[in-house]
Amino acid sequence: MDIRDTKTEKIRSFKDLRAWQRAHDLAIQTYLLTKKFPKEELFGITNQMRRAAVSVPSNLAEGFSRKSSKEKTQFYAISKGSLTELESQYLISRDLGYVSGQEFADIEGKIEQVGKIITGLAKSTRIERAL
């Protein structure tokens, strides 16, 4: 996916947010990894992980469309909560042997990166609200 330099380009859509782009990639990777989970987990952890993974970029998109900074911040916080939920589910999946140690390490790094970007986005939104 093309990640735009948001410092030089105007953010016109939620798709221009670096947080959304990275969260979108994480959701796609989660779908691909959970394809190999046992079939009996389809309505268990597979479904839970996919829902949490989709919730992250979805709430970023919804927050972006809100008019007030307070509402934006609320949706960004929900997105961060879903990200934490996803991390917990990946830990369980690793411990059950559904993802390898290397796959987990890769995902954990991406989750940490997305979390930092969302935190920065929420902070900048709160600062705008204070002005």
C-alpha cells in the first residue's frame, strides 16, 4: 500500500491517515494468518480476532469523519482499545500454537507501531480541541 507523506500532502480522507493505513494492513494480515487456524476455532478466536482487527481501522475512519474533537478522540480511544484486545488474542493464539513465535514477533511490532501512531493522533486531536 502506498503510504503518503502526510507532512507534505493534505489529509482529505481517513485513507490518508497513516494510522488507518497501518491498521488496515494489520487487519489484512490478521485475516491471512487466521485462515490457517483450526476449523473448530472459526466461531471462537478466529472470529474474535478478525472483529477486533477490523474494528481498529473502522473506528479510525469513523472518528475522522466526526466534526468535534471530543468525538474524534472518543473513536480513536475505541480504536486503541480494539488494538489492545487484538494483542491479547494474538498472545493466546501464540500460546495455543496457532501462530509461530516469529509471526507473533512481527505482529507485535506492528501492533506497537499502530498503537503509537493512534496515541499521537489522539494527542494532536486533543490539542486542537484545547486551542
